[in-house]
Amino acid sequence: MDQSETMPQTDVMGSVLDTFVGYNLKRAYMIVDSDFRAVMADKALSPRVFSALTLIARVPNLTQSDLSRRLGIERSGLVAIVDHLEGNGYVRRVPVPRDRRVHALCATDKGIALHQEAVALVRAHEDRLLSTFSDSERQQLISLLQRIRNISEKDEA
Amino acid sequence: MDQSETMPQTDVMGSVLDTFVGYNLKRAYMIVDSDFRAVMADKALSPRVFSALTLIARVPNLTQSDLSRRLGIERSGLVAIVDHLEGNGYVRRVPVPRDRRVHALCATDKGIALHQEAVALVRAHEDRLLSTFSDSERQQLISLLQRIRNISEKDEA
DNA sequence: TATTGTTATACTCTATAACTATA
DNA sequence: TATAGTTATAGAGTATAACAATA
């Protein structure tokens, strides 16, 4: 009788958990996320605020609904983010005459400046954290992660 | 004068965000995490409870401190997880005579059975979600993610 | 003194539902 | 009716600090 059918193997060093993509994804995500927060703490930019500012700075006249779709978060969750950016003078909610329900999100000069500083800081943070990765390995990782992102876009369509 | 020095490029299709490892990591993580939760909902196993049960089932006589170090979460956060597993009869906190501070965590037969079902379900969930990945691509992704995990272990040491 | 498990607490991110004002 | 922005609320997950029991 094969014991493996009735009993899980004990694993002392390499855990079964390490064979799951999801577990490795989470652990890696938490490391990168936590380093990001440490680096950006004095700019008061969390990952989500950074992402929002980046899109607002680079895509003119985004609406909040556009932005929520792009970032994959709910409209309701975006309100606090835009409040924060507007409260610190990085972004303005500009009324749109042809549809008075929507606000166009426009980065101020101060917002553009912060965006540029922030991108440089985030690049430096990733360069340092991933200093043992070759350019090709880093690109490979990004491609594989984008494959996962694309799977879910297919499901939605 | 080079405009790229003073103005960020606008990006309409592929965003700068897509060039950051962290952003892709987060988006991919959220997709896998959300699919995991949907699949495991009727077993009431969140990712963290699944991970805890898996280690408890496979590593005999773990203490909570051991487990928290293995999972990379605080001891305080583990209490609710073990409470949940113990409350449902999957795990017992067994007193250890030689050190009365610690509890050995032991999976019950019911816990072992759930663990085995759960591992099969999680494997199926990843096989389905990553069905466009070859075995080698999947292993490559895991290896790259483990490289990130190892970076941080180095920092801790 | 240090460690184990625990409690209390708070913060971030996220989601859902319902509201309002427009269209 | 449907959509944009908003509010209220709740639920995970995480972290920090402090405590009692024990080493």
C-alpha cells in the first residue's frame, strides 16, 4: 500500500507551498510592496496613489471612471485617492462642460514635478531590490506577470 | 530643447506602469488571489488559512512562533488563524510538557483530510488559471519569484 | 531578561450598496 | 433607464505595543 495516497509527506525544508505560483506571488509581492512603502514614505505616496498620479500625469483629461477601470479598482475606492492628491495640490478635478457629471483629472505643475521625482525613486527602488536580476530576467518576469494579467482580461471580455 | 526632459510622455495604450515589476506583481497577485478565494469559498479557506493548514499538516509539532516565521506574518496575526482552524476541528493546540509556554500544533484526521482536498483544489485552480503557461514557463515564474523572496532573506540575515 | 501566546488597537486596501446629479 | 461621483459601511490582512505565564 502506497503511503503517499493516505498521508501527506512531511516537508521540513522546501515546503509544498513553494510549488504554488500563488504563494510565491504573494510572498514576492509583499516584499516589493513593503520596500516601496519604505522608500516612498516621506513623499506620502503609497503604491495606489503613485499609480493614480502616474496615469493622471500622463493621460490628459482622464475621468475617475476611466482611472478606476485602468487601475482595476472600484470607483468608490478612487475617491480617497483623488481627495488626497487634490488636497495636496497635485491634481485638480476640472468640470467638463459637455457632461456635467464628470470631472477631468488634471495634474498641476506641482503634481507633474512630484510624478517625475517619484518615477525616478521607484525605478531606483526596483533597480536596487532587483540588482541580482539581469535585464533579461527582469523583462521575463514582467512578461510572465503580464500573461497572468491578460488571462483575466480575456475572462472579462 | 528636448521636451522629454521637462514633460512626461503621455501614454495612451501601454502605460509606464506596465514597465514596473511592482505594478505587474500587484495586478497579477490580485487576479490569482481573487480566483483562489472564489474557488475555496465553500471550504472557508482563505490563502492564509490554507497556508497555515498546509504547514501544520505536513510539519509535525510546529509551534505558533515557528509557523509565523515560516509564513512571514506576525505571531499576533496567527492567533485568529489557529483559532479558526481549531474552532472547526482541523487543528489542536497540544500542550508541550518540557516548555509550558508553547503549544504544538497538530492537525486532526479531519484537518489532514481537508488539507488533501484543498491541495488538490488549489492545484486545479492554478492549472486552470495558468493553462496558457507551459510547464517550463510556470517553473520559470516560480523561480523568479523565489529569487525575490531570497533577496529579502539575505537582508534579514 | 527573553520568549510564547495573547489581546487591543489601528491602518491600508478593497468591495458592496445606496444616494445625488446628471444624461 | 443608465452613468459619474460620492458616502457609508464592512471585511480582510497586516502591524505595533503591551500583557501574563513561563523560561
